[in-house]
Amino acid sequence: MFDEDITGSIGTQKYLCTISWRNGKLLMDEPENKGGKDLGPDPFSTLLASLASCTLSTLRMYIDRKEWIIPEINISLNLYQETVDGELSTTIKRNITFSGDVTAEQRERLLIIADKCPISKLLKGNIIINTTF
């Protein structure tokens, strides 16, 4: 999918990671209550940020294509995990709001479009992680 790998490294400072991609670097850390120094987003925040960004961009493209007048889209996300019958289950709560008037019909269509964003589809799909050393 990418021309270049996303890379990361960690030194001796507890939990502080440097993640590099084609045009820059991102510091990631854990919150202080987990032993980090909160110098960057934690992995769960970054995952939710990816979903937020993808959802917002997908909705904006659709709204613009339809030439609907919706000047601003806002999103909030959170997640929780629970173990049921020995299986870990993760639920992501995604709430989308719009500035201006949005009809019930538009809302219904935008809900479908939000679920079509590539990160939504990735998270709802079958993910395989192949790890090598």
C-alpha cells in the first residue's frame, strides 16, 4: 500500500517512541498514569485519530460531491474493551455532528458513507498481522 514502510524506534526512555513516515516524525508515548511522560499520543489515541481523520475526509468528499451545504463536520471517538467468555471485545463509539441544517435523509446517507471510509472497513474486516524478526 505504501511506497515506503512506516518505521519506529524506542530508546531507553520508557515508552517514548519515534514513528517515521515519508514526510516526518511523530512522537508517541503513554500517559503519565501508565508510566510515560505524555509527550505524544498513545497507540489507542492514534488508532482513534486515524479513524476520525478518515471518517471526516470521506464525509467531506461525499458532501462536496453532492454539493450539500454542510460547512463543518465534527467527530468524537472513544473505545472500551471487555472480556466476554474469554474473548476480548472492543467497541468504538463514534459520534458525528454537523454545523448547519442536515435533513434526516442526509443523515441516513452520511451514516452509510461514514462506514465506507477505508479505516472503518479495515477495522471491521479480517486483519492478519505477520511478524518477523
